[in-house]
Amino acid sequence: MGVVPRLLLMAAGVAVIVLGVVVLFFWHQRVLELTGGARFIWGAALRGFEAAVLYGGSWLVVRGWNARRSGPV
């Protein structure tokens, strides 16, 4: 894999993490204002979305970084 695709993968991973943090920051305030079962459900959804953002972003960064040592993709 060439240098440009690797850099694009790493940049996309960082962008996913940063944009996810910004979105989650604003979403978190709305979840805190809820009460009862709705707060639990939306809180669980928030945690799932956090996990997906961190996993997806880090996967892209690691894939871009490790592509320099791997063969054809």
C-alpha cells in the first residue's frame, strides 16, 4: 500500500474519533437531562456509540499504520 492511502486511512481514523467526541459531547448533555427509563436506554446507546467510534477510528489508524509492513491488500 502506498503512502497516500496509508495517510488517508490514518487521517480518516483521527477524524472519526475527533468528530465522534464532539458529537458525543453535545449528545451527553441531552442524555443527562432525561430521567427514568429513557435516561437508561439513551445512556446505553451513548456508551455503544462511544465504543463504536473509538473502535472504528482506532481500527482505521492502526490499519493505516501497519499497512507499511503488510503485502498487497
